[in-house]
Amino acid sequence: MSRRRQPSIYPPSAGELMDRANILARDLLYEAPERDGRAMLRAWGEVVEGASELWHQLPQRSDQPGTGRDVIDQLERSARTLHRSAGGGIDVDPTLQEIGQLFTQAADLIARSGVIERHEPLW
């Protein structure tokens, strides 16, 4: 008898998408020395853009300077600068691109769920 979990007939949850992104990022740490740095740099913007979309869907503790949205906005600006410096090549790291897409999918799931509109922040 196999203990392997049967595939779900349901689409993945936001948490499952973020878990997949986490696993891909951890694997990438081991593989990074063999990867094309410029392709990784070109894909980094997609990761940050997806993370930003996800970040903006999560409940915020505070809008004080130096926290929350300020941090992700600063990361977005830095990613755009890095993208410009990476040159105009067409190669993009597929793993980083997938991580960015997973973040975007998770953000879409949260946005469609209506959770943010239904509840006031708890803190």
C-alpha cells in the first residue's frame, strides 16, 4: 500500500503556492553557482513584482514609515534598477520566473477570496 498522497482535485491554496515558491527558492540556493547570473537578474524583477502583489493583499499591521508597504516599494525600485543593469538579453531564469508567477497566483487567490474586504485588521 502506497503512502503517497493522492493529487488534489482542488486548485492549490495560497499557502500551497507559497510553499511551492519556498521549495523552489531553497533548491535554487544550491543550484545558483551553476546558473546564469544575468538570466537570474532579469527574472528577479518578476519575483519582486509577484511578491509585491502578494504583500499588498496581506493584512497590514501599520502604515508607519519604514514598515510594511515602504519596504516592498523600496525592493521594487531596487529590482527595476537591477533589471536595467542586467542588459537586454532574452534569457530569463525559469525557476525565478516560476516563483514570481506563484506569488502572483497567490495574490490573485487572496484578492478573489474577499478576505481583506470582509474583515477589519485585528491589530
